[in-house]
Amino acid sequence: MLRDRVTGLAVVVLGVAYWGAASALPRPLLQQDVGPEVFPRLIAGGLMLLGALLAAGPLLRRLAGWPAAPRVAEAGLEGPADVPAIVAVLVGLALYTAFYERLGFVLSTVLFMAVEIAALEVDRKRWIWAVPVVILLPVLLYLLFDKLLGVKLPTGLLG
Amino acid sequence: MESFASNVVTGFSIAATPANLGYAFIGCLVGTLIGVLPGIGSVTTVALLIPITFGMNPTAGLILMAGVYYGAMYGGSTTSILANIPGESSAVVTTLDGHPMAKQGRAGAALATAAIGSFVAGTLSTVGLMLLAPTLASVAIRFGPAEYFSLMLLGLTAVSALGGRSVVKALISMCLGLLLGTVGLDMGGFPRFNFGLVELYEGVDFIIPAIGLFALGEALDQAAVIRRSQLTHFDFRGRAWLTREEFRRSTAPWLRGSVLGFLVGVLPGAGATIASFFSYAMERRLSRHPEQFGKGAIEGVAGPEAANNASVGGAMVPLLTLGIPGSGTTAILLGAFMMFGLQPGPLLFQRNPDVIWALIASMYIGNAMLLVLNLPLIRLFVKLIDVRPAVLVAAVLVLSTVGVYATNGRTFDLWLTLGFGALGYFARRADFPAAPLILALVLERSMEENFRRATTLSDGSLTIFLTRPISAAILALCVLSLFSPYIQSWLLRRGNARPESGARTGT
């Protein structure tokens, strides 16, 4: 598979870069037998080997008789992805993060949830039912973290 | 052995305080609710709980998280039986006979055999844990750094071999986890691989990839299918209970499933899912009516449901005694132990027996709570299957974000989580499992410490891992574990292909 070949090569490149970075680590003054670079180098070697195995996969698998592990069904992984929905979640999260501290937790969360539910809920009649959740969940979470757990969340504009 | 008895008594006296009973209750309840909700697994829930338990005392936090873990194992069966949607991969097998039973109007019996089976299994496997853990701890205490290094490697290779569809991809995931683990201060106090970023000076907090890969990953998985998924409405009327005949037919599968599930759970890498598949195959082989399997055989629900719950107690054995988790969920529990400043392993039994025994006792109490809770409340839980998936996804995204932010109070972590979420989603689509990465990240520090201690003892030579007999034997098991998919698929094929001959050898 082309995707596996590209991924495999990327893993090899990562392994080589990591090996390089490990070798460039400053040695401790006291010469030890095993410095901070040895273990990372083992990992780097592993990455290079495994990346190569993945890239050369189909061929090697046939030669070595390597088995494909039995399929374990996982919910949600069937069928082609709904790309606009994925983009809506990722872009939404990025904007949410960017405005998290400026707008404050409660306000940014209400906006974020409203946008995501509007984007993902096909049945528009259901939007109205989501309103209490969109308003209550952020407020309850704020109270839980701020009052009960003593964790400060950003107050932003409402602060 | 008299200290064993006093430990058990101490454990129960701590677990039975009103506050801890409350945490066990909340844990079981939340776990069951989550298990019932399709699409959110126990890994995600336990990961999301970590920031909340941060300020609690360790015993209470661990009791809460363990409750969620086995509560979710139980809850998954409800959705499998009624909606034919496994809430967890360990509940896939339950759909095979559970859903046909529901269609025949026997949903009550299926739910009841799952609930009672879970109780029997949870109780028996907790007893197994009580008996096996101290014994193993007393053996493990003689292990040196070479043995520990090899053991951790075994934990990693076993999870990689059993947890995914491709061993190579799982091992790549594992190496990435190790790589992430090396970011930050090394044991000599030198900063490594932090790109000069202050935020990475102390390394990547495991909660960030855990929430990113599991919680965000699952939310993205859901989002990918949400707009074209068929929504179905479910209802359950009647009573969840068994007739005398059904009870009689369930008893042996419960007991067999419990023993099998516990033993499989102890093995590294082989968790609840594999335990339930094995139990199903075994019940079909032993049955006098193998032709009923797949069409609503109660044994096909009773056995696997007992097995997947029993595997939780089994999985606690290597986690508590060796500090080696066997799955994504137990890896996160290990991270939680470390967050509380507790290092699981044989010394934990000497230093913090109160925490361990209280946790074990609470599992025992929690199982009884689940039984009392679940049979009467089942109609209430069923309503949850109707929760709108869009609302659920939005809520999971918010909970993930707030959890990560609460840990260190900086948006840098949120960006990192988002990166892991996106990576996790695309990686899962390409069949790279997340569990080996988290496991490797959590274990990296102690693995490298043991590696460096062992090689210092041998003046820098790597042969120490092969010349110490126990370490060499464990390394041989590592190699064997990488070939275990062969063995597993062979066993499953045998279980599926020869039901008739199985009937003759049956009890």
C-alpha cells in the first residue's frame, strides 16, 4: 500500500533524525559507561528498522509469512470519513484554544459547544433540546473545578 | 498469612468509610453510564478523570478510577444486547447472542445473566487478585534492574502484538511513545530533546497524549460517522431476571468465564476483549447445543460477560505487583499512581499496603454495588442510548480540554493535545493503535533507569540482559509474544471451525 510505504519512510527519517539528535547530546563531564544518548539510540534503531519493515511490508510479509493480527471490531471506524465534520471539529478546537483565555472558560465553551452541535447535528429540530446542555455544562464544570477542586479556570471577559 | 488477613481487614476498614464508599459508588455509576453510551470507552473515561482526581487523596482517587474501569466493563453489555452496538471492544462478543436474545423478547434474561455474571466474575477475580498479588510481589522483590527492564519490554511487546491489526505498526507506535518519554530532563538532570522550549523542560505530561489520542481520538472517530449514522430508538420493558432454567444454564459459564478471564487478564497484553472471545469459543465447544450459538444462546452471553469483567481483576495483578500495565486503561491507571507519588511494584506492598488493600477491597464492594444498582436501574440506563451523539461529542471535547488545562493551567498544553488528537485520528484510520504509545510513554522513565543501572553493573555491556537467566527467559517471552497473533488466530479458527467435535468432548 502506498500510504504504508510513505509512512514507513517517514518513520525511518524520524529515526535517523532522532539518532542524530541523540548523538549530539552533550556528554556528562564524568565519563560514564552509559550516557544519556544510549537508550535513545536504541529507540532510534528500532524506528529505522520498523519503518523499513513497514515500507517494504507486502513483499517482506509474503517472504516471512508475517501474519496480519486478527481484526478487532472498533466502533466508528467503518466507512469513509466525513471530512467536513472532521474539519469542523479540528478548526473548532483550534479557535476554542486560541480564545480560551481571552474569552474565559464559560463564554468560550458555550460558543464552542453551540458551534460543534450545530455543525454535527443533522436534525435541526434537535438544536433547541441542546440549549440547556450548552449553557449548563460549562457553568457546572466551572463550579466543579473552581469551587470544589480548587483549580483556576480563565474567567476572561466575565471575570 | 496472618498479615494477609490483617491486610484484608485493614483494606475493608478503609474502603468502607462513608467517603470511600461514596467514591466507589460514583465510580461504578459513572463507569456504567459511560459503558452504556456507545462510542466512549473506559480508557477515555479514566483519562478524563485524572485531572479531577488530582487534588484527592490517592486512595479515594484510585478507588474512583477503578470503579469507572469495571463499571464500564459491565455497562458495555447493555448497549450490545439492546442495540447491537458494542460500547467497548470487549463487548463485541456479547452482541452475537445477546442481541438475538433481545429480538426474541428475552432481553431481560440477557441483561440479568450479564449483570449476575459480572458480579460473580468481579468477586472471584478480586479474590484471585488478593491471593496472587502478594505472592507475585514477594517473588518480584528479588528482581534486579536487568529483570525489570526485560519485564517492561515484555509488557510493551505483548500489548503491541495483541492490541492492533499490524504488529509492525503497533511497535512503531510503541517506539514513538518511548521517544516522547525521553523528552525532558534525563536521570542525570540534563535536558534532552526539548527544542529549547521551557514547556517541554520536564517532558511531556502523559495526560496530554492520553487525552489527545484516546478522548479526542474517539470524539473524532464519532464525528467522522455521526452525520450519516442511523439513529435507532430503544426501549426496554419488563424485568431483568432469570428463570430457574436460565439460571442453571448460566452458572457453569459464569464460573468458567471468571477463571478464564482472570488468567487472561494477568497475561500482559491480553485484556478483556481477548478474554471474551476465548470464553465464547470455549462455551460453544463445551455446549451440547452449539447450533444455538449466534441465535440467542444464554451461555454465549453469560461466559464472555463474566470473562471480560474477571479480566479487570487479573489485569490489576501485574499492574500492582510489577508496575507493568497490560492495556491502555491500566497504563493510565499506572500514570495516576505515579501522579500520586506511588510507584506500583513489589515495594508498594510494603510501603503503602493501606492504599493497595483499600483499592482491592473497594473493588469487591463495588461489584456488589453494581449488581444492586444495575438490575433495578436498567431502564434508566437504557434511556442514555438515546443521547444525541452530537451533544456527546461536544461534551467529550470540552471535558478533554478542561482536563488538560486544569493540570498545568497553560494553553500550550491544549495545542499539544490538539496535535495528538489529530495525529491519533489519522493514525487510527491507518491502523496504528494508541495503547502501545501511552504504555511506552508511561514506562519510559523507569525503563531507561533500569536499563542504565543494569548496563552500569555490566560495565556498559548489553549482554547482561541475556546472561541473567530470568531476564533472558523474559526476553524469550518478548519474542514469543510478537508471534502470538499466529497462536491467537489459530485458537479462534479452531473455536469457530469445530463446533460439532466440541460437542462430543463437552461436559
